[in-house]
Amino acid sequence: MTTTDVDQCTSPRKKLLRFFARSRDAWKAKCREAKVHNKRLGNQVRAVEKSRRQWRDLAEQRGERIDELECELAELKRTTL
């Protein structure tokens, strides 16, 4: 608001200042909460991606081990027959 807008208001300046200060404080608090929330979500996304990567690596290792054991079993069957 410009000074001419404030001059046209019928409310006392004291009330206007209090109102605008509360309004400013409210949106600043809302912004801070949003930042905290966004940071938490980002941390959660990174944790989930890390967990998925670990599980994927473990599954690949187990798959390789299964392939090795199947080859070993096939070789043992061939040699005993």
C-alpha cells in the first residue's frame, strides 16, 4: 500500500500496522513450514532411493549366486551319470 492508500483507509493506522504485521508474520511462518516439509520429503526420497538401490544390488548378487549354483548342480549331475 502506498501512503495515499493508507490515508484513504478509515481504520486507525495503529490497527492497520498490527494487521499487516500479523499478516506478514503468518506468511513467513507458512513459508518456513513449507521449507521444512520440502526438506523432509527430499530426505525421504533419498532414503527410499538408497534402500531400493541396496535391495536391487542384493537381488542381483543372489541371482548371480543362483546361476553359479545351477551350473555347479548341472555339472555334478553330468559327472555322476
